[in-house]
Amino acid sequence: MVSFFWSVLLRDLTLAARRRGDWMVALFFFVMVTSLFPLSVGPEPELLQRIGPGVLWVAATLASLLSLSRLFEDDHRDGSLEQMVLSPTSLVLLVLGKASAHWLVYGIPLLLITPLLGIQFNLPWDAIGVLVFSLLLGTPVLSLLGAAGAALTLGLRGGGVLLTLLILPLYTPALIFGTGAVDGVIAGTSAEAHLSLLGAFLLVSLLVAPWVAAASLRVSLE
């Protein structure tokens, strides 16, 4: 079972390496959205500092949505997904492998570029550190919940739009806790409560989302 998980993970990472344009588009989108806000609202440091955490978190959330519709679609189109479903291995491990690959491909580059983008919003270094840590806890949630939504909308006409409408409300707690942690540091209070809630949300997503996605895959392929 462990070897199956690693096989799915390495397979998706290999495919992502061959399609560099896909994850580069998401990273370029993240950089462009966050860079346009300081140009549009003006150079006032206090205003930029106030809106910065929310802008960065919203941009990261939208960037993760760009690739979710293809999480299972390519395998479904070439028939390999059906073979995986028919195999005796657990579908939960399949979902975990694909969600982990999605996070490694799309989440890690966002984490690496976030400190540079945080400087644009005049964020202090302690707030940038909390921002990166909140994204480290929150971006796996985006991949796990996104995998459940992608499995549920697999094969549907207009599935990408439906996926966005279905998943965005589920992303709201992560968005609130992530931005709240950074705002707390900027305001001089502790970020521990928000980070704890974000960690709890990650744990719940890890325990629930793969099983929901596995059940959705069986329904979508019937």
C-alpha cells in the first residue's frame, strides 16, 4: 500500500515535470495578482500592510484552483484512472498521492515566493514568517479539499466552473484563519489561536477529504 502511494506520487511529479507550463501558469498568476494590488491602491504603507495578508491568501487560493480540474481528468481521459479504481489497492491512497503531488507542485513554489511578495505590502519579517507558516498549514488543505471537489465533478460538462463554486466556500475557514494569524502579529497580539485552528482544519481535512474523494470517484466512474 505504501509503495502504491509513492508510485502515484512519483508518477504525478514526473508528469508535472514534463508539463512545466501548467504549474508555471499558476505561479505567474499568483505573482501577477499580488503585484497588481500595490500598484492599484497606491504606495501608502499602512494600507498595504492592512490588505497584504488577505490579498496573498486569496491569490494563493485562486492559484490552486487553476489546476484542480485536471487532477483526475487526464487519467480519466486515457483510461488509467479506471484501471486504478479496479485494482485491489485503496482509492484513499490514490487520492492522497495525487493531492500530495498537487501540493508539492503548486504549493511549495508559492511558499518560496511569498516572502518576496510580502515585502511589497510592507509586512514586517515576523508577520512574513507567520504568513509563510500559515500557508504551509493551509495549502495542503486546499489540495485535499480540491481533490474531493475534482473527484465529485469528474466527467461533468462545465466541471471546472462547478468545481470552483463547490470548493470556494469550503476554503473560507482556511482563508479566515490564515489571514487572522498574520493580522494578529501585525496588531501586536498572538497568532497561536488562529494557527491552532488552521492546524485543526488541516487534520480534519486529512481525515475526511480523501475518503470523500474516493467515494466520489466511484460514483463518477459508474
